[in-house]
Amino acid sequence: MLFIDNDVAVLYTNEKPKERFIMSCCCSEKQTDKKTKKLFKIEYLYLDLKTCDRCMDTDKLLDEVVEVLKPALQLAGYEVRYRRHEMTTAQIAQKFEFVSSPTIRVNGRDIFDVVETDCGCCGDIAGVAVDCRAYEYDGKVYDVPSKQLLAKAILKSIDKFAPCNKQPYEMPDNLKRFFEGKANKNK
């Protein structure tokens, strides 16, 4: 018998369930934990952690926030996975359906709206003007989110899954310019 509850499908047989699948277009992920914990997958997608202040600062703050939230999420029954993915090529960006740098996703869903401002650091890397993600909070726009904003966005995403009416991915022109400029600059 197949039972679906809160976007999670479990196949029940005479044996104890061994696998669960999160039923979501963007993040279907097999879980093999015998206690069938809910997966809480945090991904950090970025262009650069050597030059870009925006990416480096967000990375540092996200590490700190995840370190604080992880024990509480585990206590609440979640299996927390935290991974970083550098978008070194247009092909990798395409694979991850990357739309803006930096991006933070929980269970495949971007936790922030895409708002962008000029990023001089990424422009220096690519040799062309590049806009990167900025964060709106209390009516102001910031290049780097605060710890409070990160924590609120992550916690707000609990049990939310990406809708299954997903549109085909097309790399934004801004990222196309970045990768083309980067490739031309490195020739």
C-alpha cells in the first residue's frame, strides 16, 4: 500500500519501511534512514569564494547559522545535509539550474527572491559588468544577508517543497555574460 502524507510517500508492505521519497519535482531524494527522518537539504550555490566578498561573507554567515540550527532540526526529527556547490562553468550552472549568485536552497527550493545589484568582485572575475543577488529586509537592500534573515528564511522553509509545475530552465543573461567573460578573460 502506498501512503502519501505531507508530500512524503511511504510504501507499506509486511516489512518495515526501508525507504522514503520526498515527493517534489526539484528535490526528490531517496532516504534510507531506518527511522525515516525527514530530509532537510541545505545547498549553497555560488560563483566564487576567493574573490567575491558577497559570496565569501554569505558563506561564512550561512555556516554559522547552520551550525546553530542543525541540532534543533535534528532534535525535531530532520536529517540535515549541508552542501556547497561552486558554479565554475556554464555547464555546472545549467545542471544546477542556477539563477543568481549566491543561492541558498532548502530541499531544492530557493529561499530568497531574486533581487540583484552590481557586483564589482564578480565583474572583476569576468571582465564584464555582473549583477549578483542582494537581499531585501525591512525595506532596505543588502549585499549580504544578516544571520537573522538567514535563520528566518531557513526555518520558514521547513516542510515547504517546490511546486511541481516547474518551468524549463534557461540560464539568465547575466550569468551567460559572467561565464562568457570569465572564459574570454582566462584565454
